[in-house]
Amino acid sequence: MTTARSRFLAAAFDHGQVPTIACFNKASTALGVDFDRLIAALQKFVDQYFVPVWGTPARLVKTTGFRKGAWALAFLERADVANALGYHDLTPDGLPLSKVFVQTTLDVKQKVSVTACHELAEMLVDPAINLAAAGAGNVFYAYETADAVEEVEFTIDGIAMSDFVYPAWFEAFRRPGSAQFDYAKKVRRPFQILAGGYMSVFKNGKWTQIFGSPAKARRFRREDRRGHRSTYRGRIQRMRRSDLSRKATT
């Protein structure tokens, strides 16, 4: 009974609690922003911008690696080396893990701070990567809070952050213009994908992507999306824990 209960609690991802998120940088490429300032800006994003909308608080702490019992936001060099280094789908404790690939992000002329904010926002709302909302035509939209608006930015203390959608975005009964659908007020109706956005949807029995514009589709296909949390959707049962040594935790 004790073992079964422990597994259940781990799978619940701190439901009803405020998770601690270990933030650590293992990339050799410069982030383009001071790491301490970035963590402070991300904490302000959570506290002052995200929690009032989504009600998903978190405590971000700077560490040198995984911390026991904590979620994680790991800054790594490239998507193609993450698994080789032992950074898989979950923390060693089987808790949510988001990865920001620094050089991969910079290669496509994106900001590391925006990518980090994007990943953090989506992890907080759907930590188990298993939520979706029903749209028209038996299409289910993944509960990803930044994908549909991912090329829209705003700043906190001079650091670029990602726009994010509001709960109304997932509510098909909303009329155009009847509610606020994203922080930047660029979206006018439920399930609208901006020209620079995309969305993971479940239709015809499988997960796929739809895009806000042909240009976005072309850019998306040039990017290395391996290791992003959204790529795990539909394969939750095969997610693996990271296998880094416990000596690396702090």
C-alpha cells in the first residue's frame, strides 16, 4: 500500500501544493541575459502575470542541478545532446521537467528568455501533458498556453517574456471580442492561432500540428523541436526519468 500510494503522489505532480522549480544552466553558450536576472523575471512573470489568470503558483530557485522533490527548468546546449547527457522526459523523481536548448534557440534567432517563459507557462498549466479542450469538428486542442501566440513578446524588467493565452481561449462558447483571450490582447476569438503561432491538435485519431500561417509552418519545420514538452503529447506512458547521478542534485 505504501509503495502504491507513493507512486500515486508522484503522478499527481504536487496537486494542491506550490511546486518548487529547480532552475539550472548547463549550456556552454551565453544565454544573452544574466541568469539571476532571468530567474527573477520569470518569478515575477509567475507571481504577477500568470497566477492571477491561471492560479498556478510556483517557487523558482537557482540550483546547479536537479533538486529532490522539485520540478525542473533546465538550460541545455542543444536538443541533440540532451538524451546523451541523461536529460530525458522527467526529473529523476519522475516530476515535470522543461528543457530550454540555448544554442538551438539562438540558431533560429529566438530569445532564450522567451523560450524559457514559454516552457514554464506550459508546464505550470499542464504538468502531466495530458489536457485538451474540444473545439469544432471533433478536434481537440492541446492545453498549451503559449504555442498559439509564441512569437508575441512583452518585457519584464527589460527581459523579453512570452505572450500566453487565457482560459477563455479554450472555451468554444465565447463570442469574438467577448473576453480577453491572451495577455497581449492580440487574439480575438477562441482557438485563434496568430500568424506566428501553431497548435498541437488531436484529429482523425492522431496528434498533429496546425499553423497560423504558411510562413510559420516553414519556420517550424526548420527548427529542432526534439525535447520540447509539447512533443511528448500522446506518448506519456513512454516518458523516461532523467538518469543523472543524485550527486548532481543541490
